Amino acid sequence: MGMSDLFQDYSEAAGRTGAYDEMFAPGQQARPSYEQVADALRKLSLADVSARADSMARTFLDRGVTFDFAGEERPFPLDIVPRVIPAAEWDVMERGVAQRVRALEAFLNDVYDKMTVVSDGVIPRQLVTTSAHFHRQVHGFEPAGGVRVHISGIDVVRDAAGTFRVLEDNVRVPSGVSYVLENRRAMAKGLPEAFGQQLIRPVEEYPRRLLSALRKTAPSGVDDPTVVVLTPGVFNSAYFEHTLLAGLMGVELVEGRDLICRGNRVYMRTTAGEQRVDVIYKRIDDDFLDPLQFRADSMLGCPGLVNAARAGGVTIANAVGNGVADDKLVYSYVPDLIRYYLSEEPIIANVDTFRLEEKEAREYTLDNLAELVVKPVDGSGGKGLVIGPDASKDELDALRQRIIADPRGWIAQPVLQLSTVPTLSGDKFGPRHVDLRPFAVNDGDNVWVLPGGLTRVALKEGSLIVNSSQGGGSKDTWVLADSPQMPVESVPRQSISVRERVSVWPVESNWRDRQSEQQQ
């Protein structure tokens, strides 16, 4: 069974979706950036492809690259066909993402200070103050290192016309970058024929860039800042990522109970006594960070962190209160925010969005619920989202009542046919919808966008839900370099495992023992 058999019904299936296919132009001609991938796949049989897919899944299980799906640890599904982005398209993406991060940084500085964006009439005041993640506890204070959005994940999709559009912004606790690093290692072995034939920009620079930005934004007067990664603990679905990033940066992974605040300084308890902490890369939601300021019942944070940050004694990345910029209603204003703060036109457009507080938009949406996607403004991970064409009459009736009761809580968008990439399903490749989360690191002077990002793929035919929490998978994202002078991936020799390279990596068996001890 050769490539032609593996792809035999592809053209017809792709035609049915009406979406833009990343690999094939109409007529099943591979696009120029995909020629090497198509060549490599042509030479493989179904047995070869399946064996490689199993091998990649086994590697992930061995390395602990799993996520919790319905209470069961599974290897994060990685498909063998990469997503390939030509250099010229990536240039637009990179500039568009960096522009957006700069505008959101300016917006957050403004709404926690003078709110000129409100007094100048760009955005209504109650939109900001009624956002669930607008925290008055941090109003009027400037973060120690001057940066609020250190790390962002901006979700981008491609519409049916092939145009990139931003779907949502993640500037609270964006996750998924560990899969980008792990997918690359696995794919270098999974499809080495195509990997070695192209100039692919490397991704392993991310931990170094992140550490450098975190150190650069430490409180002033600290020469050699101590950085820690603050995790909620082993039961968090992204715990694998927390250990990986701490290990690759060579910094301590701590839980709230390892920290103590005294005199507006933060210390971590170590075997050698207390050590001062200057920068906390937090992987905990704001609500659980500091029981003195937010949820009094939180066992995950550390009392006093917010006051220490307010006094300039510690940098918290990302800053507390960033969630207001993730609000889907604020999202609908980001193009205006880019014009207002940067005096530039948006490089990547939003998806058309109806604000249901506005009477006309609400009436239109209620009349056309069956054709639209309706999302809660503070939702994440695909929770609460209703896709009109897939919903039952009862679901739509219930949604109608909820919108009428709380119009501020919802936005509506047209159903976007996200672009597709061939994905192995059973004994052949079928088109599956994808999105892309590029990650950006902001050190206050520059916004660096990781060349690649997490391509998430909906594994069910026709499904538009790509979130791993809803059963989605991922693909390695290859950004092509436009000149051999750029740094590119080298074809892997037997690559050393992270464990051999990084002394702080928890050895798997100990880690499993520790986890079972804690569960007991």
C-alpha cells in the first residue's frame, strides 16, 4: 500500500470540508513547502507509517509526555505529518504576534493605572471592570521589571480563503510549549527523510530565551537573580511541562509551600536554609496565588506574594491581573487597541465577532444561533463553547436563555472552517482541522516569537475542537528558513535524552514512586 493508497480518498474528503488544506492545493498537488514531506510519505507503506506512529507514542510514554484525559494518563497524540509554514508566511505571523503582544502590554499597563483607553472612548469602562479577571488588588502598581506579558500564546487559525486570523489571546498562564520541544525531538526520528531535506528553524532556543527574559525583568539592584517555576503540583495536567521547563532552564521547581514571604521579600526553603527568590514564573491561576488577596482556601499559593510584588521585592511572570486581556469581549477590541496604542494597522485580523451586549448583534445572534459559534467570554480549553450547526434544539434553547440572562458573558462568531492537514486515521490519511499557538517571550525591549509553535489537531473527522482536554492531538510545526545563513535544525544523531543533559530532571522511577506516595 503506497502513498497513493494512503491518500486515495483525500481529495474528495478535503473537498467536503470546504477548508484550506495546508499540504495540497486543489487537485491534490503538494504545495511547494510540502514537496519533501510528500516525497518521504510516498515511499512509505501503511505498515511503515503505523510503526513510526507507535514508536513516537512509546517515546512519549517513556518520557512522561502525557496529559490527563478523562482521568487517564495518555501519551499526547502526535501525528506523523508535520505542519510546514513557508518563510514568507511566518514573517507575517511573527510580526503580527509581536504587534499584538505589545498592544496588550500597553493595554494592561493602562487599565491598571490611568485608564486613558476608557477616558478616550476606545473601550467602555464597565467592559473592563466587569471582567472576571480584572483584579482591583493590583490596581495602581507597576511590576518590578516593568513587564506584564512575559510569555504569551496567541491562537491563530487560517480561514477558508487561506488568511491567518487570531482566534484568542492567552496572556495569563499559556501552556503547551513543552509539546513543541518534545514534538520536534520525536519528529526528527519519526520522519527523518523529510527532516533532513529542508531548512527548518530550530525550537530548542526557547528555554534560554525564557530564562534570559525572566532574569532581565528581575527587581532592580539584583545582580544575579534567582528564578523559580511555581507549580500547583503533580496533579496539574501540565505538570510535565513545569518540570521540563525548570529542568531546561536549570532553575528550581517549587510549590507554594516551599515559599515564604517576609518583609516584602520572598524566600524558598532549601536544605541549606532559606534562599531569596527574585523572579517567580507562576504556573498557577491568579485566584490561587495568594490566599491573603484572593481565595482564602487556596493551598497552592503563598500568603504575601502580592504585597511583595507590589513593594517591588519580587517579579511575578506573568503579572497578576493579566486575565482581563484574555477576556473574549476585550479580544473583540484588540484591533482598536493596536491602532490606539501603537498607531499601526493590525497585521493579523481578528475573527469577526458579535458582542452580545450590543442590541443589534444580540438580536442577529439569537435569530441565527444554529449558524454561529457562541463562546463564554472567560472560557478556556473549549469549555462552554457551543457550535450552532452541531447543537441540538434543546442545547440551542438553553443557550438562548443564558444569553438573554447574561449578554455580557458571551460572544458569537461565524463558524470558521479551520484549515486542514493530512492526519493518520486508521489505514489512511484524512484532512483534520488545525489551529496554531505561537509562543512569544517579551523581555521589555524585544518580543521574540518562537519559530514554530503548537499545532493542535482535531482527531475526529469534521470536528473543529482541537483542545487536548477535548481529545485533540498535535503536530510538529516546521517553519522554513529562507536562507541557509539562518540557524536551522541539524539531522539528529542518536540524541541524548534531557535526563542525561540536565541534572535536575526527575528520574522517571523516583518520580513515579513520589507520585504514588503522594496519592496514597
